[in-house]
Amino acid sequence: MAETAVSLAGQQALPKILEAVKMLRDLPKEVRDITDELESFQDFINDADKVTEAEEDDGRRHRIKERVMRLREAAFRMEDVIDEYNISCQDKQPDDPRCAALLCEAVAFIKTQILLLQSAYKIQDVKSLIRAERDGFQSHFPLEQRQTSSRGNQDITSQKLRRDPLFIEEDEVVGLDGPRGILKNWLTKGREKRTVISVVGIAGVGKTTLAKQVYDQVRNNFECHALITVSQSFSAEGLLRHMLNELCKEKKEDPPKDVSTIESLTEEVRNRLRNKRYVVLFDDIWNEKFWDHIESAVIDNKNGSRILITTRDEKVAEYCRKSSFVEVHKLEKPLTEEESLKLFCMKAFQYSSDGDCPEELKDVSLEIVRKCKGLPLAIVAIGCLLSQKDESAPEWKQFSENLCLDQLERNSELNSITKILGLSYDDLPINLRSCLLYFGMYPEDYEIKSDRLIRQWIAEGFVKHETGKTLEEVGQQYLSGLVRRSLVQVSSFKIHGKVKRCHVHDLIHDMILRKVKDTGFCQYIDGPDQSVSSKIVRRLTIATDDFSGSIGSSPIRSILIMTGKYEKLSQDLVNKFPTNYMVLKVLDFEGSGLRYVPENLGNLCYLKYLSFRYTWITSLPKSIGKLQNLETLDIRDTSVSEMPEEISKLKKLRHLLADYRCSIQWKDIGGMTSLEEIPPVFIDDDGVVIREVGKLKQLRELWVVKFRGKPEKTLCSVINEMPLLEKLHIYTADWREVIDLYITSPMSTLWQLVLWGTLTRLPNWILQFPNLVQLSLVSSRLTNDPLNSLKNMPRLLFLDLSNNAYEGETLNFQSGGFQKLKRLELRYLDQLKCILIDRGALCSVEEIVLQDLSQLKTVPSGIQHLEKLKDLYINYMPTELVQRIAPDGGEDHWIIQDVPHVRIWSRGAEEPSHIFGRSHH
């Protein structure tokens, strides 16, 4: 009887077992399918967003928003189950079947299969959820019927905004005298061949105003002219027809009939431009492909014809270079305070009897203007709004105090700004939208280091793999795309031209905050009693040291702590992270008052990015070895003196960022083969450390410190077998130690080289690096002038000779040498008495630093020929030289009088003794 019952139970269980086996077998394909479906579903959500924006009925818009939030919640569920599967896959079946006989291995195997089976069931559930939500949205708000009208509404909105009084009238233009002169010169003078002139800049900076004004001033110099506003969704036929109509209207002719094909329209336009000197203004170009449509129509008569375009995307301008001369003017310099106030008063007091600012409103007007950060569109919008209000100082003061995102949302005039900027956002590919929204994680006006930002994008999954490129290189492309579109502004560049720090304009930041509020993308908390506002908020910035609010059930994926280094983080808050936020991918404490790291940090098994930079921590817990998905660990500028040996378990770690003071178990480092960046390497005499480092074939940066000659052959061998190395720094144990390396690899990726130590001669292998951008020689003790050897390096932009790198008395920059060099630093060269710069040398140099050259008592000969020199720094130089170039009677002052900025700093002084130059006149 019992046997029969067991047999029956077994028969009943068999179908379920077979179903489970099939689900496990099909699981990888199911995950691939749902990953693809997630991308298409996100496109669906973006289209639904456009439906929301286009809806004019407030009640209906609110209902659509609610449905869109449900779509987003379903998308987040998809992301979660994909991540759970990836985590479950890390504990795979043992390679050796005999290991399964061991109890611990068997238990681990069974546990993994259970987790995978749970993932399979969750995937089935979420697929059903996605179908239900998509169908539910379609049944209430059919998307296909609205897409065309949505795009049409967008174009109508764009055109309406261009007719709006927010756009500055020509007689109200201020602050554009310089750019106006440049454009006018490009349009009327110069080469005979057809030239494309581009004005590039952020929405509202005045591109259209500038271009139209210059066009109106010069159009009578041309036989033929046309002005065309290009919509965001232009067609080739529509664009050509518009051109033809404008050209006919100018001649008071009727447009030809029965011209319908692109070919016939092109020929008609060519016929009207043939043998004529013409100027055509295309305003507001969004897509570079526009040039493909009009290039053959705008015939090159080789008589000085010009095409003027305005665009937010620099790529549009660059695209035209393939077949035409191109001049680009980036309109990014904001108005000065004086110019801003002048423009503001024109609008704010346009209906006053005298049009001037009343005395009692001058202070508050200046306060309001300063909040506009020099952006003309913002100034005009706010001026127009205030022109409708009573000229009451208390009322204006209240307005100024409330001038923020809420004002932008409440007032239709100011709301127009965010709508204009929103068009740029809608034009972005989906991955770039997420990258742009990430700036909402940071405070207004915050300058973000690009390396930090891109690594966070990668951890979030925004950056997609591209063949032959690292994720960081693709991330740099994304950032460049946002810069090109004028949505992100560059604060500073690295020496080789990549973005170093960046930020977004305040109005872009406001637009981002509006978007993230609607999408649950992130929330910024800067008060102790705030709570997460929505159950689907995905990312959190905590800018208060005593946050105790609730996060509800939100599946937070990223947390940034922005409290400030001197505000001690509460222990309760720190302990929350490893327990309450299990699915975190990004945890960034950089610059916060963190004092210690919780021992159970290892619970954050999803974590990919972890930064403790600029915090007070002194050690890392052993549990860090459990973070099997970690890709970036940053402990620079902390008090951590030793890494736990468990670090070696992090096989996916790519960026291990630490200072040279932090010791590491180098004997175990060779197994971390994903590493691209490591701390400075201390060379041991037997070469064990460097051999371990030699196993890291993905390394991009190598810093060797306390180098001694004994293991030099091993070091040479290791360097020669690192095909991806970009930065190489070698520091000897003391300056007398000789660097005698022989590198045979061409090292085509190397762009930065620093050698600190004695060189018996300038190594010939330096000259074989084709892409070297930055070269620093320190304490080299060279007796022969190295400049003759280095002068023809094709891409060298920065040269630094310091600490007696050269022991001769004369340095001669010969004619034709160092054509690309932008920055030159000569410091602590004790024997140097004379610098000769031949005419035709250093023709691109923009900055020169001369520091502590104790024997140099005369001005470098030929410095007056350096036409691009912008900055000259004279630091701790002999009194004789300083007196010769002094602006108040120095006999050689004429030599440097045309340098825009000269700064002289004397030893012991708390500030420069002289600052002068053309820009200070």
C-alpha cells in the first residue's frame, strides 16, 4: 500500500520535474529574449511619454501619467529579474563531476539550481505583466494613432516657441558684438569656394538671434539669399521645396508647378543658384543628414557663396566637412552681468513710460539677473513675465526668492524654456537620455569628474559594448555626444583633449529635475525628515548627514552621499546600506564624512561601483572579498594603509584605485586579470611583483616607484607585452639611480610618459611612440640638448623638463620644431642660462611656465613670435629677469607686452607681484 502511494506520488511529481528541467534548460534563451524585450519596452515608454506631453487636457494627462508610471514599474521589474538571474549564475556547476560528491559542493549546486528555477518563474510572471501593462495602455490611449500627431505637435510647439516673444528682437541684442564681427567677416571675406558657417550652442543662448541679425546685415552683398527654419522632423522634399519657394519669392516669381521629385526639386534650386553669389541661412538644424539632402542643390560657383546654419549639435557642423569648407563658432560664453541687466531691463520695463529700471528695483533686478547665469533666453523669459506685474519692490523680492524649478513649472513663459530644452532631450537616443538624467544625482552647478561619471554610467548598465572599444571609450563617446548637443558643458579638458570635468547649465539641470520627478529616475534628499517620494524611485542622493526618512519599498539601485567631508555620517545611516539596500549597483561616499566601513559590506552582491575617496576611513573589511561583481573600488585620498588579501577574490575588478601609501599583497594580484588600473607598483629585487603585474594584460596605466636597476630586464619584458598601456610612469628610488630600459614595443596606445631618474642619454625608444601626447623628464641629468631629438614628435602637446632634467646652459627650440606643442614647463634647471626660440618653432604653444631657473636672467629670445601664447608664468625667477620685463619701465617689457596674461610670482610672496598682459590693459 505504501509502495503504491509512493509510486503514485512519483508519477504525479514527474511532469513538474520535467517542466522544471525544461525551464532551466530554456532559461538562458528566456533571459536573452527578455533583455531584448526590455529595450523595445523602454522605447514604448518613451513614446508614451510623448503622448503625455502632447495631451492638452489636464485630467487626461494625469491619467496617462499614472499609466506610464505603471509601465515604468513593470520595466524595473524586468531589470530586477535579469539581475537576479545574473547573480544566480555566478555559482555554476563544478567543472569536475567528482567534486559533486562532496557535500558542500552538492549543497551549493542544489542551491544554485533552486535560485535559477525561481528566476525562471519570475521571468514568466514579469513577461505576463509586461503584456498586460502594454495592452492596458494601448486600450486606453492607443499609441499608433497618436505618434504622428505627437511629432506634429512637437514641430508646431517648436515653431510656436520660435514666434514667441521670448525670442529677442534684433534691436534688443546685447553682448554679441564679438561673435557678430567674426560671422560677418566669414560671410563677406575669405575663400572663393562655398563655405558652411555654423553657430553652435545650447538652447536659448542666442544662436538664432545672432545668425539672423548678421544675415540681415550682409544679405544685400549677395545676388541671391534665403532664410529657412528647419523643423525637427524635416523631409528632404519639404526642405528643398521650402528653399525653392524662398528663392522664387525673392525674385517675385511663382514657384514652378508639377515639380514633385527630389531630383527635379534639386535641379530647380541649382538653376536658381547657378553662377550667382548666394547666402542661405538654415536655422535650427537637428540632424547632420540634412547636408546629404541639400549638398548637391547648393551648387559651388566658386564665387564666395555662403551657407549659414544654427544648431545645438556640433556633429552637424562637422558632418559638412566631408565636401565643403566649414567654419564653426561655439556660442557658449554667457552674457556679462552688465549685458544681462541691460537685456533684462529692455523686457521687464518695456511698458514703462521711460523704459528704465526704477531706483527701488535696481538691487532686486540685479539679484534676479544673477540667477539667470547669463543665458539670454532665461533673462528674456523672466523679464517678459515681470513686465506683466506691478513694479513693487516687495513683490519682486518675493519673486526672486522663489525663482527656482517651481517657478518654471507654474509660469507659462518660463515653462517655455523647459519645453525648448525638452525638445533636445526628446531627440536623444535612449541610452544618452539616462546618461543626461544622471546629472540630476548631483547638485546644481556641480563640476563632475568625467572618469567618475562614466564609471557610474557603466555600473548602471547605460553604456553598451561596442566591438574593439572599452566601455570607458564608449562612455567617452556618449559624453562627447552630450557636449556636442550643447546639453553638457565642459569645465576643463585633459591635455589630450578628452573631457576632464563637466557640468550642466542651471536651466538644463532644472529640466532634468522635472524629468526625473516624472520618471522615478532619482531623488535628491537634502533634509533630515524627507522620505522617498515614490515607490519606484531608482536612485538616491543623500545630501544630509542625519537622514532618517523612509525609503518604503523602493528598489534603490544607486546611492550617492553628498554630505561634505566634515559632516560626520550617522552610524545608523551607514549600517543601513549593507542590509536595506541589497540590490545596490553604485555606492559612492566620495567627499563625505564616512569614518568606518560596516563589516557586512559583502552583502551588497550586486555592487559594481564603490568609492570611499576623500573620506576618513582607515581600513576595509574582509567581507569586501564577497563583492564578486565589483568593477571599481576607489580608496584614494583615504587613510587606508593596507588592503585585505581578500581583494584578490574580486575577479571582475577593473579599476583598483589607491595611493602609493596603501600596501597590497602583490603576490596574489596576477589572478585579477580584468584589472585596467592598479596602485603604484613597488619593485622588489627578485622581480616577483613585476612578474605578477605582467600577467595583467588589460592594464591601461602602470606606475613603477622606487625602481632600481636590478629587475630592469623583467620590467622591459613586462612593458613590451602590455598592448593597451596608455600611461607609463617610472620613478627611481633616488635621482642617482639610472633608468636604462630598452622598450621594443611601438606602444601605439601610449599617450603619457613620465621618467623620474638619471638617463645616460635620451632613449631612442621614446621617439617610436606615435601617439605620445605628454612627456615629463625629471632629474634626467642629460648633458645634450634633448630638443633636437624630440622636436618632430607628431602629437606631443605637453613637455616638462624639471629638476635638472637637462644640465646644459642653452635650450634651442629650432624653426619648424614642436608644431603641436601647447604647454611647456621648464622648472629647476640649475645650469640653464639661455632659451632660444627660432621663428617658426612652438607655433601652437598656449602656455609656458618658467620656474626656479636660477641662472636664467634674460627673457627667452623669440618669445615675441609666439602668436598663440596666452599664458606666461614666471615663478621664483632671478630678480634681474623680473626687472627686465616689469611693466613699469622694464627694458624688455616690449617682448612680452602682447601676451594676454603674464603672472610673476616671487619667492615668499602670498600673491603675485605682477599680473599684466594684453587682457589686463
